[in-house]
Amino acid sequence: MAPRGRRAPGSAGCCSKPDSEYWFNPWVKYLREEGVDFYWEKPLARLEFDGTRIISAFCAAERIQADAYILAINPSLPRRF
């Protein structure tokens, strides 16, 4: 825990822990318990659309179909999609 009045390394300034520990890790745990699958180490190759929504995602040759998709990317990286 960071000393009072000082932010933890890696935090946005609102927490006494790094942001990933404070915000991200609890959400990942909860979502996994709810049956959400994560594909951390598989690079996204492409998204398939039906004209109005995503109908599948491809990680290399693997086709992934789901009820919903969340694409979380680093906004400072160059746009690829």
C-alpha cells in the first residue's frame, strides 16, 4: 500500500494499488466466473461483420463465435482495424 497522500506506482492516482490490481483483476475474476472467455495471447487477425454487427472473430485460423465481443486495445498503438 502506498503511503497516505502518495499514489502507488502504476496507478492513475486514485488508488493505493496499481490500477491492474485495483480495477482490472477483480473484473477479470468476476467475468471468468460468469463464463467469459479471454484470448490474451492470441493476436486478432480479423473481425467478420454481417453489415451491422460482428458475427465472428479470427485469432490466426481459429474462428471464435460469441454472443458479444469486447475489443480492448491500447489507444496509443497505430490503428490496424
